[in-house]
Amino acid sequence: MSNQAATGKTTEAATPRRERIRIRVESLRRAPKLGILGLPEMIALGVSFALLAVVLFTYFYLFIPARTRHLRAQEQREALQKRLRDAQVGFNPLASTGATVAQIDKSLQDFEETKLSPSEEGRMAIYEELNDLIRRNALRTTGGIKYSPLDPLGEQQTGTGTSSTRTGNAKWQSVYPGLGVGLTVEGPYANVRRFIRDIEASRQFVIINAIELEGANDTAAARAAQPTEPGAAPNTNAPPSSIVSLRLDMAAYFRRTASNTGTEQQQQTGTP
């Protein structure tokens, strides 16, 4: 009897202890589970992503364009500095005005003596050279060659030309005496091109002021202007479409005479 009573008391004592353990386990199960990231961590992570986005935006939309503009500005600066160095070659800022004027005058004299022919000699050379080039390139003139004198600037034009002719030639005037030349030639395009090249390679100082090129209208005259071998008959079977008409307005300039030079010096010094 005593053993049974002791066993009963032990069972009654163990039952409340098991109940307490079960209640504790149930309370742990019902407690809210805490995640790896809490609210502070989530806020910090959001702020980090925002800062990263700001850094990326600043780099791609502000820093890279600014660096590109900086490199472009450096290239432009180097180019301008190179142009400045090239422009300063031969320039002496310490040179006096008199020395500069003397250098310019010497340069003009060298140009006049080496590039320009005497007036009378140059005029005769122009007459002969144009006729020779027209004949050599098998071309035909229509209307002849018109010559008009170009007096140096500051001198009144003389001659029997009309006022409209003098006004038209005034824009080709220079400090040097000259000769205005107007002509129209017809012939094959290849010959016309060689004719222009020969004029540009002339020993005379000739400037082509205006040029006009068009197809020739006169078929018979155009065919007659076809290039032929010396002593051979014209090629009348050539297509007329290969014939062109060329109109040139040119100006040839010559060396100044003593009277021209004296007049210019008087105008510069203001003496009568």
C-alpha cells in the first residue's frame, strides 16, 4: 500500500511539470517569428539603393558629358594655339612702322619686277599669244576679241570707249595698268579645256574674271571647228554635240611706268 501511495504522488507531481513545459512550448510556437532583415535594415538598404542611383545618374548624365566638353575644348585650344604660332611666323612685333612699310614696298617691287611685264611689251605679247593659242587649239572666235584699257586706280580713263564700257571695266582696275580682254571661242570641249589651261600657264599676269560655257548652236560652224591634222580637211562627220562655246572675261596687268609711280607717291604724300 505504501508503494502504491508513493507512485501516485510521483505521478501527480510530474503531471504539473509536463503541463508547464507544454504551455511554454506552445507560447514559443505562437510568438511572432523575427526575419533576417528588420525594419531598420530595410530602411538602410533603401537609402543605399537611392544613393547608388544618384551616383550613377551623376556619372552618366553629368560627369561624362562634362569630360567630353573638356576634351573638345582642349582640342580647340590646341588648334587655335597652332594657328596663332603659324600666324606669328615671320612677324616681328618689335619692328617699327617704317621697317614694316619698307618690307611691304620691297615685296611689291619684287612682285612687279618678276611677275609683270612692261606695259607696251606685255600688250603686244597678249595680242600674239591669244591668237596663237586659238590657232594652236583649233578653235574659232565668234565676234572677235575685244580689248579695253584699264588705267591704274586714281587716274581718269581716256580713250573713245563709251561710258558704260568704262564703268564696266572699273571693277577690274588695280594699282597697275592693265588690259581688259573679252572673247568667245567655239570648238571641241577637250580643246577648250586645253585653251583655258594654256591661258592659266601664260607668262603674262592674266586673271580670268568670268567664264561661261554652253553648247554651240551653229551646227555648221561647230563642225568646221573640229580639230584636224595639219593640212587635213575638217571632219564633217563628227557629232555636233561635242562642240561648246566658251566666253571669257579676263584682265592682264603690266608693270607701272615712272609716271604712274610718281602719281601714286604724290597721292600718298598729299603733294600736288
